[in-house]
Amino acid sequence: MPYQPYGMYQPMYQGIPDMRQYQPPMQQALQQPAQQVTQQMPQQQGTNGIVWVQGEEGAKAYMVAPGNSVFLMDSEASVFYIKSSDASGMPMPLRIFDYTERTATRTPAQTAQAPTGEYVTRQEFNALAARLDAITHTEPTKEETDNA
């Protein structure tokens, strides 16, 4: 018979629960609401990190962590949403965007900004300014010289 330190009796600690898994009641109460929130609001993320919601109501109901913003894609329409909350957790107004597909090719920026010929040179501008000064500059009247 092999050696047993306590003889034929079972060790006393076998009937005592493992205290490493014990959580005080207060910690259980604190963890319980977090578990309920995750059960109520399942993550609707695809494998590519996009959060899909069903319509505007789904976007309004989506919970956002305090001080964060979330990009939400509508699964029912060509719409996306940006939902934010401030540092205290109050939701900001929901921003709604429509998107459309581009079908026409874009013109290069250089051709789009080509001059149209509707501009003046510096010489023409200075000549016009001199004419304006000549028209607006008049001799002081007799009353203006008497008052001075």
C-alpha cells in the first residue's frame, strides 16, 4: 500500500470549494448589467469591421461608448450614419448620409481649372484705377476751402 499522509482518510480540503473562482456579491452585481447590455445589443459587425444596422431606427438604437463615434451602414438602403456621444455618454444628433455610385469618369484637375480668358492684366487694372481716380477726384469747392 502506498504511503498516504493522512492515512486512510480523504484529505479535508476536498469538500471545500475552490476560492480562486469566488467573486464577492458586489462584483457579481457590477458585472451583471454589462452582461445584460451585450445580450440586448448583439454586435452586428461583419468580418471586415463594418457595423450594419437595419434602417434609421436601428442606427438610433445602436449604443455608442462615451466620447466615441461609430460608422454605421444601413442594410436596407444606400445610407450610412455617423453616431457619436459626448464624454458623459449623451448621444449627439445622428448624422445621416446618402451615397451614390459614380459612373462618369472625372476630368483631371488641370483641365478643369483652365483659364477662360475673362481676366485683366496688371496694366489694364492700373489704367482703370487711374481713370477712376480722375473721375472721382474733383476740385474742392469754395465752401470746403472756407471751412478749412
